[in-house]
Amino acid sequence: MPELRTASGLRLVEPPDVQTSRLRRRMHAPLCGLMPQLGFLTRPRYAPRLMVSGGDLTGVHVLRDQPRPKLGSYHIGGYGIRPHESHIRTLGEVVERYAGYVAAVSGAFPVRFAPEADLADEPHFPVGSYLPYTQEQLASEGFPFRRPRPEEPLGWSRLTCLRDGTDTWVPAQLTTVGYVVRDAEGEPWVQPAVTTGTAAHTDPHKAALGALQEMVQIDAAVGHWYGGTRSVRIRPGARSAALLRIIARHCHPLGGQPEFHLLPSADLPGFTVACLIREPGGQIPAVAVGLGIDVRLESAMYKAFLEGVGVRALATWTSVQDHTTGAATDDEAIFDLESNVVLAASPKGARVVEERYGDCDEASADDLPPDPADTDPEACVRTLVRAFHDTGKRLYGGDLTTVDAAELGFVVARFWSPDLLTLPLPSAPTAAHPRFPAYGGFQRHAPHPFP
């Protein structure tokens, strides 16, 4: 908690609720705030007793000359056992999304529109060699992406190569979520950018660590889902005792109890954990999957539990919306990150989730690899960056912090690696990505359940 010292040397410790409330007053306003709306989702009788909040983002669509998005399109939310825990996660995601979406129009990351050949004499990422989709996918009806031809122009922005510090041109549509593909000018849609690898925090080291860990988390989760590796179902142990007390206090005995699976990374440090939360009796949402990552196992399990509760709430809300509007989910053409959550929540989709996570080993939390001795955020960032380089991975980074984000006390870090799996649109997995052999090869096309 923040501390202030008086002239007499006394320490004044500010409770997190007070700090979060002050930040919310500066960010939440219908006309001029970064967050014009903040709402909360109610829970069914036997659902976990946690607070789930959701926020909306100020009108960045106006800056990008785009139509007004529907409510909830930016996937901003927070969850926790205390109000401030839910609120601060929501506020942090607002800052993260805002910085990501205005990067392409703020002037901090100017976009250069040119064919790759025009960059031949400058450091750039060779997008012509980046072939994430199979020929069968590209030829299938309705598939939205294609391979770029050498003469076709692309939007390029600059990130820093962390191996040698070189400013490098990288395709904006792969790295900048706010970039709008210029269809009218002949730009092909290669692959959509996602927020994976972006994080906001008041501590720059924690922002960098959160962004890097999210990349490792998604790589492990997507590699497991579409690949051939097995997860490890985590049995309770003394190492997870504190988390088990929280679950006992906040999960109703008649409700679904969380189940935790370790999703080992192929070659990067950290514990990636999936938490499955089921609805007793198979009612909707039949299953929801949350993800968490940390250098400490129990912390990763706790984060996965919180996200599982949030995904459960998203699945419930979206299912009700789809039912009232008559929308149907086509499990062979899911090109958004909500319909797949609804599919997993249905009995049909839940069977696929259960089958995938049922193919697992088991181990006690006490028998899994130990937590590292040094958990300092700055040291953990150095360890992760070194692990990227030691395993031959390219890593690019940038500072997305805007003036208004800095005024709020936030830093927004952005990292990207073409050598890791990112979160794909559920019906467009990157089946030809060279990372999949590290996870036993690409095995299935079933849409993933992650929002």
C-alpha cells in the first residue's frame, strides 16, 4: 500500500480501497473519462461469491474513424474477492486498451504504408516469411486472411528489437490493436493483432512483467489446446492451502468447485494454470476456463480462479444476450472472442473442453517444480527476456504510455514475438505456425474457449 511520511516522521498508510476510489474518480466520467461506464454482473445463487465488474472505453473509435462498437467489445473487466481488487483490474485494463487503440493515431507510433521491398535497406520483420496458416485454411470459404504478395503495401510501425536495441519496422496489423487495415488501398489482412503482450501498471517493471508473462501464458494455453501435450491436473497440497481456504470461503458447497491444470510451457519459465469452473447438472454455463500465470504456483492458481469466475460471468451474460436476440453460434465460423466462450458453456462445447482437459496427468501441488527464490519483478523481467533470447526467439518491445495514462500514474508496456503462439480467432488457429512442433504438433481445429 502507498505510504506517506509526515513532518514528524509518522507513516500514513493509504488503504487500497482509498487509492482505487481516487483513481476511479479521475477516470470514470460519462463525458470526459477514459471509462464512461462501469457496471457489475450479478451472480446466480450458488456461483462463487466474487465481485465481477465490467467497463467501457472512451470513444477511441472516433479517432480511428470506425463505427461505434457494441457495449463490451473491448473485453474490459475485473474480478476479485474485495471491491478494490475488482475495480483496479478494470481500471488497469481501461488504460491498457486505451493506450493500445490510440497508439496508431497518437503520433507516438507513426505508421509507414509501403511494400516490404521498400524497407529492404532498413531493419524490418520479414513478413513475407511469416506463414501462420495452411494452404487448406487459406483456400477455405469465408476464411478472412491471406498471404501478402511482395508488391502489396502494408502498414508498418516501429518497435525495438530487445536483442540488439535496433528500431525495427514490424507489420502494424500484427502488433497494434488500434491499426485499421487499409482494404481500399490494397492492404491484405494477414492476421489480427491482439492485446496479448500489453499490460498497464503503476510500476514499470510490473507492467513489463505482466506483458511478458501474458505472452508465455497464451503460448502455453494455445499450444496445449491445439497441440498434443498433456496438462497436469493439480491435486491439493500444503503449497496451495491459502488458496483452498479462499475457495472454501467464497465457493458455495452446492456450486461448481474449481479444478486446476498446469499447462507447461515448451521452454519458457513460469507457471501457466487453467482453472475449470463447472455448473452442477450441466446447466449453462456448463464449463468456463480461466487462465493465470505467475512465478509462484499458488499465485498463478489464484489468478486462474479469478479469471475463471470472470469468464463464467461473461458466458452467462453473452448466452442470455444471444438467446434474447436469437443469435446462433456456428462452431465452424467463429471469428470473434465471445461466441467461443458461449460455445464452451453449452453442453456440446463443454464436451470438447472436458475431452481436452481430461487427457492429463496428475500431481500434487507439493510435487510440482518449486517457486524461484527471487520473485522481484525486475529480476523476473530479466530472466524472461534472457529466456527468450537463449531459446532463439525474437522479441520486440515498445512503450505505449500516452500523456493521459502517465498523468494517471500508469506505464503501458507492449511486447511481441513472432516465435510464440498468440490468441487466434477461434476458427482461424495458426495451424502452420512453426511453434506447434514444440507442443506435439497441431492436432485439432476445435475452437478454443479463451476470451
